[in-house]
Amino acid sequence: MDMARFICRVAFITTVLSDHLDIIITPTRAPIRIIERDQAEVSCKLKGGNSSLSLKYRWFIGNHIVGQKSSILLTADRHMFDEGNLTCAVLDTSDVKYGSATVAVSVQYPPEVFSERRHAVFRGEDASICQDVSGHPTPDDLKWKRVGVKSPWITSHCRIRQVNESHAGEYLFVMNNTMADNIRYETRKGRGVQLVNLVVLYGARAICPSNYTAVVNTTAVLACEVDASPAAHITWSRAGGPAALPQTGSYLRMPRVQVSDAGDYTCSASNTIREYTGRVYTMNDSCTIRLIVRGNLSEAVTADAPSVLVIYKTHFIAASVGIVVLALVVVLVVVYVRRRSKLQDNSEPVRVDGDNGSYMHSTYTGGGKPHAHNYDVTSAGNQTQHYYRQVHRDAEGYYGNVETADPQDYVNYHPEEHTDASYPGNVTVQERRNEFYYGNVDETDIYQNV
């Protein structure tokens, strides 16, 4: 009986294997490319063999089951296939595996829309702006430029060589890629922007004056200039004294110093540098100032030491020079404003009203003519009968736009038609309009005392 079962089982397996079953995953692409967030239906079927067999299906990504039907609907995610490819396994009703097929799936996605990155490098090293590039496929269209500086986009390279402090700042990095979907047969463009903050790192450097002179009972201020990136921690110590003084920072203030406070004081600076690669360094530097304490100001003034008195004199001289310069600027501004106002007044028309006692003197309008008048004689009548507005005068004595209120009739009288030298040139008296135009008058004996 057992032998019969064994023979039957062997015969069944032999029958299945002889069918030469091939398992096919469609669409038949290698790899399947799909753009992130798109959906795609993938199916699994047998090619050849006995189609009447009862079959079961299992879909795997890596070792995880993701479906148990002949087809599966995928919603693409960039991390979906991090653990492996897509596999379809075909089994019989007893879970005996007939075979399986595997296909690679490439999820296409654009670069991150906007991101920020801190990029720290040592002074003197090369810096690459185009790092941490995102997107699949990898962007191949890259460009970058410095923020706040008018300059063209750089596309030929992404490297700054031998960086120094002047290179520190923000850079804009733009990346583009082309995504392809071979199920829908379409392509799309992806773009991302990255703001890169380039930090140039260098160890602390401390700089101090060699000595400092103070007077007894005054405040001594010892200064230590420290250059470091990132900022350094600064401490003070005294030779022969405590290991560290309580004050920190670039200045050591000592109120009411005494002769006993004289000595050497050391400024120590330390900073920790952490590079983008993870390297960490601690950098130290120091400098020493000798404090000299004098009993009075005269003792403080020595050839080899700066004194409080010298400092006070310097400040006084600087303040005096500043006051003189400020006063000079004020005077120049006042002169300029006055001259400007005078020029504006001369350029504007001036109204001269005869009723106020202003009149033209020694004006001759053509002696001997029927309607000629001689205004050589000052009279109240002449003053009240005429007013002159918009009188323009320059260095040559030209006049224009002179209007008269004289009620006299002037009948078509044009003195310019005469050649007599006593008539002024370019003078027109219009009939009954009582308007006079004076210009280009060359006869100086005609117009006087204006």
C-alpha cells in the first residue's frame, strides 16, 4: 500500500515537471520603471503546461509577502524596494512550489524640493558645494552660485579650492533630473533646491600687546584679540597665581590696581572643530601681557610702556579733530544752502509794481513821434501808470515779458522798422495790448539806471 502511494506521488510530480512551466511577470520590462506615487498593475502567469491546474500565487518584496493573487496593484514609493526585488511564486494547492520569477522595480523620484545643509571644511582645504544630491535617477543637471553676490551660475564644476574666510557664506545649489515611466511611456522633470551654508573652520589664534601700563587705583583693562571659527572659549591666568582667574572673555578688567598686581597675565583660547566628515579637533593658542603698575602719571610716561596719560592725550586730540571737522562741514553746508537759495531766487521771475515806487528811468520810446513818451523825468504819474512783472535780468541787462498798464494807445508803432541808432533793437509795441517786449538791447545810452 505504501509503495503504491509512493509510485502515485512520483507519477504526479513527473507529470507536472514534464509540462515545462514558465512563469512570466507582466509587464515584461527589465527593470520596471515607475514614478513615485504612480500606480501600476503587475501580473503573474504560466506559459505552457497544463492550464487546468489549480494554482496559488504569492508575491514577495524581499522576504515579505505583499500579495496572494495572480496580479498586484503597486503604489510606488521610493523606499518600497529597499529590501529587495519583486518576486512572484506559483504553488499548487498543497503549497508545493512550481517555480517563481523575479523582476527589478526602479522607483523614480525628483530631488527634494528645498533643503538646507551646513558644510564645514578646514581652511586651506577644498570644498564641494554639490553634495548630498537627492533624487532618482541621480540629477545630472547641476548649477550653483553664491547668495548675495552678483555672479553667473556655475555649471562646469562644484568645487571651491583652498577655501579661506572670504568663502564662508550661503550658496544656492539647484539640481534637475529626468524621471522615466516605461509602463506609461512618459518622462517627467524633477527639480530641487538646496541652500548650503559653507563654514570655514580654523583653530583659535590669540594676539596680545606685549605690555600694559596702569596707574595705582585706576582700572586696568587687558585686551586679548582672538580669531577662531567656531568661536573660542577664552580664559585668563596669572604667572605664579591661580591656575585660572574667574573672568573669561577677551577683556580682563582689574579695578583699583595696586603695585602688587603687576606681573604676567596669560590669555588662553580654545575651540573645537567638527568637520562634516565627523572628524573632531581641539585647537589651542595663548599670548601673555605684562602688567606694569606705576605710582603716578609721571612715572607712567615711559619710553617703553603705553600709559594712561598717553591714552587720555590721544583721545583728547582725536575728539578735538573731530569737533573741528564737524564745524567745517556745518559751515560748508550753510554756505552751499545760501548760494543755492540765491541762485533759485535769481532764476525766478521778479514782479516790480509801479505802485510801490518802482519804475523804469531814462527809457526813451522814440522822441518826436506822435505817441512817443519820454520817461526820463521821474513823476508820480509815471510810477502809478506802469508796473513791470517778470523782469528777467542777467549780466548783460536783457529784459523780457515787461507788461505796462499805461492806458495810452499805441497804433501799430514798430520802432524796429527804423534804422536810427536811437531806437532799441527787437522792440515790438502791439496795438492796444499794452505789452512791451525788450530784448537784445545794445544801445546802452538808451536804457540806464535800471
